[in-house]
Amino acid sequence: MPVRDAARTSILSSKWRIIWTTISQLVLGNQFFEETFRVKPIVHHDLTKAVDKILLRRNGPIRKFVLRLPVLPLNCSSDIDHWILFLSRNGIEDFTLDNSRNTLYKMHSCIYSCRELTHLKLANCILNPPRELSGFQKVIQLDFDRVTFVNNMLRTLLSSSRLLERLIIKHCSGIGQLNIRAGNLKGLIMNSNNGMESLSFVDTPKLWYCVIALGEAMESGTRGPDLRAEFLVDLPRVSVLFLDRFSLKLLAAGGGPGRHPTKFTLVKELTLHGMVFSDLDVFSCSLSLIRSCPNLMKLIIVFCPTTDLVVEQVANYFKQPACMDQTLAKLLSVKIYCLKGLKPQLRLIKLLLACSPKLETMFVHLCSQLDVNEGFKISKELSQYPRLSPKAAVKY
């Protein structure tokens, strides 16, 4: 029930007035602020008064509190400090602060003393944990979006969160050298972060879902992190793996999986986002990674839509006997995105059809820039490719 509707029940009777004050889950988001200030524009004083009125009338612990702030003309950091201090004293377990449309908010130090906190989600904030940090002992999920970490303190923050199971870090900065030591971590998403000098996995025996997308951090021209080619070896239980083209580039620069005999036997779903044909090392690294996953069941390839450059070495790579010297014995599904009909793209599809004995479906999504005639020409050529699996169907 929305907060405003719950508050309105207080007029029914004195009993309902008490019940309303004991609600332990509060969500103050777009709907709440739009309904509260539908008649007049949002004023700093009125907003803080509305939130204060709801919080200070609580009777009992607040287990979950979601605050998605609208665009504010003035800085309300002191008010947010006050609200977080109140929550820290009332047993908060699940806290979300979405400050994405306002100036950066420096998180109050009392957040680190929330002993019962299990879920924390922050957007557009600054985190400066004390070096003697002992909080977050019960946190199982951390979600950071556009968060700045002062003095590269993210590693310290993670090391004190020993029950952590899910970690999301997107568009953040000040990460520094990130050595992830989280014995219970099961899911990791890293997307377009700046200021990351290195990434390694020290103790993650339970990690099975891993997304590493360097994206904008590399595209902006800044030096990418030191991503060791052996990092996959440190992820013994990963079954779902996502890498973007910048991650593949760093892997290729470090030697790539092709130089290591390790088989990633537990990887069942692999996504290569932004595959290019302008760099032989990156392309061969991609194929080596596919070959290193003998139990792969689902493969997703997204071709880079921004370039048509194909180097001659890549075009000739498919002629090598070791290009795909083994069958993908368990591959059932392939999804291809942004297909332009370039020769290496078509040869790669031909290769996958020819070495997948159990393949059931290959979904092909043509690039939106192609016209009907170009799309028909591509589909006609794909229909002529031999298929090792009698069940293999190409769908568009």
C-alpha cells in the first residue's frame, strides 16, 4: 500500500491510527512526491517537513526505507543526515537512497553503525568509511550507482561485509586496486567504472554469476585496469559470464585464455558483448574463451555496431585448422545481435553451426541499419550453411 494511502487509514478510528504508525516498510519515491506536491512546486522546507512527519511518527522499528529524491533547488544534505541517523537507531535492515538527480551527497558516518543492515542501495553519493570500519557485518547485498569512494576504501568496505552475496558497482569512481575477498559472494555486476587500477578475485569460491563491463571507462581514453588473464581461474564456480569488448581487450593484452590450458568446466552461459574484427588478438581471445568452456549451453554474441573495419588477419583466421578444433558438445542456444553481414560475422556463424551437434536454435538479430533486401540476402546465405545438429533452426 502506498504511504499516503496508509496514512489516510488513520482517520478511520483510533485503532487504525496506531496501526499506521507501526508500518515497518516505507517507500518515498516518485509517486509519493508527485501526489504530495501535485498542487504546488516542491520546496525544500515542505519536502523535509513531509519526510519528517512520516518518519518521526513511527512507533517501532523501521525495517525498510526507500527514499528517491526529486530534483531539489537546494542542498538538503543536513536533512538526509538527520534521517539516516534516525534510521540507524531504529533497526533499519533495507535502505535505499536514490539521489541521482541532485548534487553528490556525502554519506553520514552513522550508516556504518547500522548493525542490522542487510541491503544497501545508493545512487549519486560519496562514501568515506572510517579505516577502522566494523559495520556491515550482516549485509548480503550492496548496490552502488555513481558512487565516489574516497581514498579507495571500497576494498575495506567489502572485506568487512563477510556475508555479502550480491555486489553491483555501476558508473562509480575512486575504486583503486580492487581485490575482492568475499567468501559468500554469488553475484557480481561491474559496469563502466572509473578509477579502477586493478581487479582480482582473492576468495570467491561461491561466485557463479559474473558481469565485467569496463565500457565507458575504457572508451573515454583513460588507462584500463590491470585485468590478469588468469582471473577466470580464480572463479572456479562461475556458470554465467558476461564480458564486454574492453574486458576482452585487456584479457588479450595479458595473454588471453588461449595461453592457459585451464578449462572453465562450469561456465554454461557466456555473453561476449561488442565483438570486433579490427583486432586479431581480441578476436582470437574471444574464440579461445568459447573453446575453453566445454559445457557451454548458451552463447550470446553482440557484434560491435559502430565499426565495419575488418583486418585481413581476422578474415584469414578462419582458414587455420585450430580455429575451432573441437565440437561444442552441449551448446543448445546461440543468440547473435547486430549482424551486418560482414564476412567474418558470417564465417563465425557458419563455424558455430558446423561444430554444435546439439544446437536447437540460433536467434539472429539483424542490424537495424540494414534494409529489407540486405536482410533477405543474409538470411538466404545462412540457410545454405551446413549444420551438424539435425535440430538446428535459424530464427530471425
